[in-house]
Amino acid sequence: MNGAEAHGERFAVSSGCAEATAVALECLRGGGNVVDAAIAGSAVLCVVLPQAATIGGDLFAIVKMGDAAAAVNATGRAPRSASTAAYKARGLRLVPAHGPLSIQTPGLVAGWEAMAQRWGSRSLGELLAPAIGYARNGFPVGVRLARCIEEARATFEGIAGWRDTFFAAGRPLMQGERFVQEPLARTLAAVAAEGARGFYTGAVARDLARSVQDAGGLLTEEDLACVSAGIAAPLAMRYRGLEVLTQPPISQGVVLLRALGLLAERAAEPRRMEPADLWVHAAGALRQAFDERLTLLGDGADALRRAHDMLAGRGAARSRTPAFARTGQETTTLSIVDGAGNAVSTIQSVFADLGSGVVARESGVLFNNRLSAFFLDKRHPNHLAPGRRTMHTLHSFIARDAQGVRWAGASPGGDDQPQVNLQVLARLADLGETPLQAVTAARWALTPGTSPEDVAAGRGAGVKCEPGLPEAIVAALAAAGNGPRRLESTDIGSANLVGRGERSRVSAWCDGRREGAVAAF
């Protein structure tokens, strides 16, 4: 697996596409701080990678500025009229996987404003200017976007706004073609001028609500006016001399921390073990963490307490249903570190490939399909209810040692996320691999998932293995009860990582599984 690395003395950036990395680096060169650059890069990701992230989706971030660290939760909620009864009255057993009834309020723009107000040194107008330029002037369609559009054609071409946005001359946009999004440029300009209220109120909000309702969905202007982002203390776990920080619930970052804690107990001296044995212990730790996570699924006042109980191994109830990892969800990431030890790692998503498929008529916003993660069973911890936030696999991390930030990073890919992050951290801390080796190495991931459709299907446990994963590891995972499935390509998540370099003050790394890019100076 190919990868990329960059080394510098002042700043290092790793993100999901070359355009976002370049914009973030230019912001830093112009005097912006790491949060300024993260907002500027995030906005570009929302334009250039709509299969993965849009301003109609959600964002999480972990931020370390000065001596303090904080977690940002910029996620939406179910519309006020979205109830299990309302969906069952339509004859539905599950929330639809796409379309207007899969849409919740988008939280990402509220996250930009919260981050800018707390840590930013530049105006949103300045930070969003590059993204507005990409939306207005266009950019070449990337390979993953082109593939997602073609694969979604049969499913989405009848959905409101889809054809006007993703078809040119009566056919899907193709790789290398210029993709112009003038309506989206106008919406981003409204946010640049008015802040989050330019998105959640006024003309844009009216168009968002009307577009969803006309398509048959439930979103209202009142729902949008209530959106806000939260900033809280991160969750933390000690692992091999590192303090690993991630987002608290409703993020599933606690799965990563719990699995790391279990792995530390089960493999106390990893460098005296065969790698295959380490990964068997890691798979067992992840399986238990996934199994326990139903103790914190759902949006409740005691979710944080339950997460801390889970990390401490206190009374974590085991799942009543198979709780393995769901994969294949489109997401993208961006991580930045500076020479002073400040860092930010963001992860943002429209949930599945191209989200709901619904695009607002006048504002050009592609909506998420995040409501499809809810269950229509009030007995389930993650059941649908008005104003409720669904569980998120989204999380990123910062790992600190005695000298400060050592690494920061994230990975897309649904429930592959904690598995990729654990394998990267274990390769760094347990096996002593270089960061480039850690992010590019062949991976494995437990399957299937805890989504409503996975649970309904009753699929059994297994493990998927990328090409190049040593046969000894595949055999050991199989012997431990994981039915192996060999993949034809290396497509388990994608890792971006920044941190202190061996040859420089700061460095950035990424693998070649997706369209990631790194830069430093």
C-alpha cells in the first residue's frame, strides 16, 4: 500500500483531499491558527467530496490549544415530528436508508461557528472564501465521487434535486469533469456573511425545509432554528505511556478507548508476542467493546456516566443482539499540528455514500441520511424519538505523551473507524513501526454491523482481511472464531495522522486507500 508523508518545522496537515490540505496550509502560512485552518479545510471537503461530507451533514473535532483540550459535537437531531409511530404509520419496519425520510437536521455549520468563536483568529468570511471559490468555479471530479455517482444512479435519480446536481447533459458526472455548484456557493456565501444563522434561519432555512417537505420528509424551519454545537471535555484513556483523547457520547470514540484498555490488559508485553497473537487479542478487545457499547447508545442525560463506567469495566451490560462492526460509510477527515504543540483532528460525514440523495433546490445542499441509524423499536437504546440524536461511529483522537501532542488522527469508514485507529496506534506504540508503516499496513476488520438492517438480517460474525495481511494473522484470527473473508482491494478505512516527526518538528502521514493528501512547512 502506497502512502505519503511530509515534514516541516511549523505546521503539518493531513486531510481527505489535496484541495483541502492545500487550503489549510495556505491559511496557516497566512497567519491563521490550527483551528482556522481546520475550518477552512473542512469547508473545502464539503465541496470537493460530497459523497463523504457536505454542509448537510455532521462534524466532530478534538482540539488541543495551549494546555487545554476539548471535544466538539456538531451533530443534528431527529425532526420534531419524527417518531417511531409516525414511521410505523407509513408501514415501515426500518427508517429508509435514503430519501427524504432519512434526513435529520445538519449540525456541521454550527460546529464551524462554535470552533471559530472559541478558538479562531480569522472571520468565517475569510475562512470560507476558498470553498466558495471551488463551488463557484468548479473542480475536477475525483475517482471516488465519480464511482459513487454512477453506483447511486439507479437509486437516486428520481430523488428531488439529484439530477440537477450530479448529472451533466443527461448523464452522470465522470472522473475529471469540472463540477460547478453555484447554488452551494451562494449558501456558503450566506454563512460567510451571517455566520450559522445564515444557514439555520432565513432564506436558506426556508429552502432546506421546503425542499425536504416537498420530497416527503419531515424537516421544518423550527427544527433548523434549534440546531447548536456543543463543546465538552474529551474522554481520556492511558495506553502504553500515552494519554489518548477522543469525543464523548454520542460519539462512539469510547469504543476505541475501551478496546485499547482491554488490549493493554490482555497483551501486557506486546513486543514479546508474535504479531498474530497481538491482533487476536486486539480483535477480542474490539469485539467486547462493540458488544458493550449498547450500554451507551442513544441520546440521554446519563450517557457520559455510562461511558465512564464502560471504560472502567463497571457494570457494562452485554448486548442483546450481535454487535459487530458495520462498514462502508462515507466520511472524511482532517488533522493539523503545529510546532507549538497545538493540534486539531476533525471527522465529518453525510453518513452513507452521497447521504440521502436529496438536494435542496435553491441552496444546493445535499442532505445526510443519518436518521437511518435509528431503530423503530422503543426497547432499543438507539430508538427514534423527536429531537433525539442518534449514535455516531464518528470520532477522532489526539495522543499525548510527557512532551505534549505525539499524534493526532482519524479514519473514515463506519465501524471500521475504531478498528483502524486501534491498529494504527498499536503499530506505533506496541510494534514500534514508523507512522508511514502504521498507516499503510494491511488491515483487518470485524464484520458485520449493528445498524438496523444488519440486526434484522441476523448476519453472523466474521473478519474481513485486506490483501497483503500475513497468512499467520489471517489463520490466527480464524482460529479465534472469526470467519475470514479476503478482500480483493485495500479498502478498510483510510488513515490520516499528524504529529512530532523523527526528522522534523512536525510531520503528516496518510495512506493511499482514498484521495488523502499531506503537506508541511
